[in-house]
Amino acid sequence: MKTIILPALGLLALAPTAALAKDEAVKRFQHDGATYSYTVTQVGGTRVIKGIEERTGKPFVLRVGAHRVRGTVGSQQVSFPLREVEPLATDRTRLASR
């Protein structure tokens, strides 16, 4: 499970923090059949990603620094270089075209 969830959560490390508002909207993504809900906030020079895996309720907290991602997934400590994070393959939806 650890090898599956770490890459998925690592993808969040590169998620843009658009407005950096105090109350970020809850975002969601799916990976290997699991759905994750999360928020992204800025604390000093670090992005903090907090969320849960919706089916199990397992929480995660990731702190994204300049070169490294550290945090916890459930009760497991995680740490990996930012260069190992791969972008999420997103399906783009065209809202309108003429």
C-alpha cells in the first residue's frame, strides 16, 4: 500500500496553489481506484497538503519544501525528493468551443 499511495500523494506536491487563500477549497483526485480529498495551504515557504483517503478515512499531511516532501500517511512517516514526483495525468474537459 505504501508504494501505491506515495506516488499518488507525491503528485499533489506539484499541485498549484492558485490564490493561497486562508480557506482553500477541498480538491479531489482518484488514483488506483481510491479517491483522495485534500486542501493546500501556504505556511511560510512551505506548502502543506492535508487530506484523507475517502474510503478508509486514512489521513495524510505532506509538507512540500524546495527540494523534498515530508509528512505522514496514516501513522507512517514519508519522505521523498521532489524530483521523484511525476505530474498527474489529467483528463482535460473542453467547456465550450465554436
